[in-house]
Amino acid sequence: MAAKQKLVLGIVMGVAALCLAILAATLLKVGPLPNPLASVTLTGAVLRQDDDPRNQTPLANVEITAVDGSLTVRGKSDSSGFFELKIRQGVPIRRRISLKFEYAGYKPVELAVPRTANRLNIVRMQPLGRSTKGKTSSERAIEKITRIKDVRIRYLSKDQSTVSAGSLAKQFEITNIGNIPCDKRQPCSPDGKWKAAANLISLDAPEGNEFQNVSVSCVAGPCPFTKVESDHLSPRSGQIRIKVLNWSDTTDFVVEADISRNVLTDKVHHSYPFIVGQTMNFGLPQGSEGLSIEVNLDGQEIVFPIGPELILTWATCGVETPAAGNRLYRCQLKPGYAFAP
């Protein structure tokens, strides 16, 4: 009897060991089961639905709602259509998360996605049709499409320009008596034969100004026996330093110059956006300001200034500001508007 019990016990233990081995192999093959309480971040992009991939432009500021059991998380897409929702740990969750996408002028989208971060959720939203069937003529007039064409981007940049601030003409004299031997007593004529006189003239421009087109000329006296020995006559400078040597009778010189000032002015620039479907894209250099959009709106030329909030009556705009390079703008037309060819 004891032998039979030992046999049965051995069989049971063998079966249990076999089951454990099968379970371990299964776990190794499929990996650990997901933690039902782990946090997860859902990422993706929202696009406009169109049969032509070139017209599947990003949708910005789409309202996104994620429901995970009793937990609700809300967010919005950015100017590139990108969204990121973090479903935090703390409540029992399900294997799939319900997502809802809402955007004015587009059909809402509802879907359930796996609860995993290893997935890019690409959502395409269908523009609402604009049927006029059964509507009065006044209702159809109100809902007519407003055509936008000849779109230009206007912006300002700081530009340094030079303006005239006057001119300078100053006369100076070099007093000397000619035909007196130098006898090696400096200053002397360049050949060392005659006693000479030297005069140094120094001029400073008013603060914030500079000299341009500086010239020095002899205007009276025996000019052939003079020499401008040294000068500080750079094309743009706030100082003039001139030394003149005279080894004959007294001479007179005049120094002339234009006085200019550098000022910062607003320079107007224009560019053209890249338009695809209902979306226009354009870039502006760092430091630019005064952004406006010039358009032909149903035959009328109108300028729309855009402030820091990027508010337009006919489009929703967003901007990306990379660490270097141009700021990138994307504007999506609102319902009732369309770009004309």
C-alpha cells in the first residue's frame, strides 16, 4: 500500500513539474503580462482626410479626449498635428483606451487604441460636407465659400542704415619761415636741408556720429613744400588725426568731411507661403516682428495683422520655434473659406 501511494505521489509531482515547465516556457516566449496599473503615453498626429496624400495636411488645436476606465485626460494637437497624452497610474484600467477627436468643420472621430506606447496613432478627420439642399437662398448666401487668393506674408526686421548729420570744413595754419637751413634740428624737410614746422590737428565727431569722405588739401601758401606726414582717415571713423609738415613759408590747409549717423530702422519684407489644400506654411527669420498677412478676400485687398496670439478670423495658426533657424508657421483655413487658384 505504501508503495502504491509513493507511485501516485510521484506521478502527481511529475505532472506538476511538467505544467510548471510549460508555463515557464510560455512566459519566456510571450514576455511578462502588462501591468494593469502602469502609466502610458499615447502619441500620434491628426491629419485632414483626403484621397491625395499631398492634401493630408496637419490639423492644429484639435480637441482630444482620452477615457481609460474612470480616468479622463484631455489635450490638443500642436501646429504640426502632433499630440501626446499621458495616462497616469492610479486607477484600474482596461486593455484599450477610448479616444475622441473634435475639430470645428470636421466630423468627430472616435476610436479605441491599445494601451501601449509602442504605437504611432495617425488619425485622419473628414471635413464636413456643405450641402445646400432644402435651404433658402439667403441661407445659401450666408454659407457661401469665401475665396482667398494672392496671399503674401509681410514682416519687419531691424535694419541699420546711415543718414547724413551734416558736414565739416576746418581750416588750419602751419606757420614757418622759408630758406632757413635745418642744421639737423628737427623737424626738417624730407631731404634734411631746410628747417620745417609741423602741425597736428585732431578732430572728434559728436557722440554716435562718424566721419566719411575725409580729405585734406593745401589752400594757401607755398603748397609744393608741404607734406601730409600721417593721418587717420579710415573710410568710417569717429576721429580724424592729421600731421602736416611745412618747410617753406606759412601755409593754410583745410580738412573736409561728411558727418553721418547710424540709425536702426524698420525694413519691410514680403514673402509667399507654401499652400497645400486648406493649409499654408511659411517661415520667418528669428528677430522678425510685425507679422501681417495680405490677401485678396473675395476681391478686396485686406491686411490682417497677427499678434502674439496668432488670431485670424479665417484661419487657425500655430508656430514652431526651433533653437536655430526660422520660425515655422502653419495656418489651417476655417470652415467657409478656401484658397483660390
